[in-house]
Amino acid sequence: MSDDTTERAKAHFFSGNAHFEAGRLAAARADYEAALALVPGRPSVLANLGVTLCRLGEWDAAITQLDAALLADPTHRDAWAALGLSREAKGQWAGAAHALRQAIALGAQVPGLFLSIAQCELRQDRPREALQALDDALAIDPREPEAWSQRGHLMRETGQLKEAARCYEEAVKHGGEPALHRHFLAAVQDLRDPPPPPPVYAGALFDQYADEFQDHLLAQLKYTAPETLLKPLLSDGRRLGLALDLGCGTGLCGRLIAPHADAVEGVDASRAMVERARASGAYRDVAHGDLLGFLRAGDAPAELIVAADVFIYVGPLDEVFAAAAARLAPGGSFAFSVEQADAGRELQLRPSLRYAHSRQLIERLATAHGLAVQAIEAGAIREEQGRVVMGWYAWLRKAP
């Protein structure tokens, strides 16, 4: 290799470093690739290119470059960290955790890496290892709100509710989002009159869940609420006009309704879910927003309003019933499912972060808003960890 080639490679390499430090990642990538073309296989160039690709979110390309860099030089701390984050983004949980621990062993004592390890361990059903990673993050920075928040979730999910509450309080103290953490606190404190969730909660939850939502519901949770709710309403061959699908998700209800209705419109708080519902072809329109605003914004009478396993994320239903009753056409049906509240409780926010409602509450709200109860039946909503979650299936009707 000539001295001129080496010097040109160095120039591209240092230019790439300058672009990277200034946040000009595309330019940094171009320089690193130019350097690599001149000096193929150079570990420092491979590593810096891989880190840049990780920052750009090009995970597969990053993994290819970082694997090659670390094969040549296994002491490159930043390459291990970027490899771990890239593998985490690809769902390669074991490989991600290994790479992140290598980075930490080489001196990358950054709380965020421990948080990523915790998530990887939880994905592998290793709560003890996840807890250790969170505690390690807090040992470095006890004021890290996300570590306290994740620790609270882990305590909540393992039934240690008092410790979960302490963690959520610490998260708020150190800058965690107050409204969201008040919701988490309410779920572990069993409040007699739980508040509604903050507006950001459902959208954020289902945005991250959208890719695996439908398969997870049907295959793992044995979810049958749409079929249970809609079969009595669609089996008589009657043609519907407009149907509204509240919390439509990926379109499970819409697909069942569409062959029997002139139009189906949906709404969901998750933008990712809205995109999937639109792609299903079952809807005339799918709005991104909250279901209450959706009901109030329209004026076309609906012959059917359906909400399958949606009110478990809504909580108090007085305003929803009022808006649904106002949108229903005379003789129209309002069908929904909810989790069953414990005896003696009308409304609960459980540690699962889901609300549960009583049969008595449904009947009281129906009467208050001029809806006749056609049927309320107990039935399985889904399965969780091998346990059947029981709910109420309700069919209400507006007077003709």
C-alpha cells in the first residue's frame, strides 16, 4: 500500500470523526466508507463506521461492520456498545446483553447500557438478572428516573407493590413524567376511585406493541372478544349502515364487520395501530386520537358501536356512555367487553395497569344514558400466564 493511499485514508478517517462529533452522520458515514475502500479491514475504520450506522438506525449494516471490527480488535469499547444496541433493536436479546456487558467491562459505565441490559433480560424472562442491571444503573446514578421507573414496573409485575410505589415516587422525584407515574402509582395503591389514565399512556403503550400485537393476542392470549361480541349482531344477515370501532387496533373487529356494513370507521390512540388498521382495507376511515373526541366529533348516526377490550385502558366510562348514546341511531347497538371487577367494587385499576368494571356499573350507566340492556354475559376475555381473565360482554341498545 502506498504512502499516498494511507494518507488519503487517514484524511477521510479524521474527516469522518469531525463529521461524527458534529452530528453530521451521513457525511461521517461517507468518509468512513471512503477510508475503508482505501484500507479494507482496518479495525478502527470498521468500528467507527459501525457506530455511525448504529446511530443512523441501520442495524443490520451496523452489526456486519461491528462484528468485523471486533473480530480484529475485541478491545473496542464503543464498538461493543453499538453492537449491543444494534442487536437489541433487532430483538437479538442474548447477543445484545452479551455485547453490552463487554462494553461495560471495558469501562463504559453508562446507566443507559444497564437499562438496555435490563430490557434484554426481561425479554428472555430473566427478572433477577434484569433487577441486577437496574440496581447497577442506580448505583452509578441514583437520580436516573428511567431506572427507577423500570424498577417499579419489575416490582409491580412480581407483586411487590409497596416497593413498586417507592420506585415510582423516586422516578417522579428525579424528573420522571408526573402524570404517567401517578397512573402507575394508582395501579399499585388500589385506590377506591381510580383516575383515568393520562392521554399519553395508551398511545405510547401500543405504538411499541403494534408489530406483534395481533399475533400475540390471537396465538398467545387466545383472544376471542371480537368474535364473541359481534357474532350475535352479525349472524342474522341484517345489513348495517355505519359502524364505529373504538380502539380498533390492527382491525380485528373491522374485518369482521366490513362484509355486513356500508361503512366502518375506527379510531385508535396509537399511530402505529392506525397505520395497520388502514392497511387492512376494512375501514372507510381510521382516525388517530382518543375515542371520546372521535365520538363527539362526528354527527352521522351509527347503527353499531363496538369496543372490544378497550375500556380496560379507559377507566371511568360516564362520558363515553354519554357520547356513544348520542352517536347511536335509534335502534342501534353498543357492544363492548370489560374485565370483571372484584366483588363490591365498581371500578378498579389493577397492578396490570388495566381497569376492571362491575356488572352493576354497566347497568347503572346504561340506565343513566337511556340504553336498554339486551344482555350482559360473563366470559373469558383472554389468557395471561396460563390464567383465564374473566370479563363481562355487554350488548346495549338505543330505543327505536
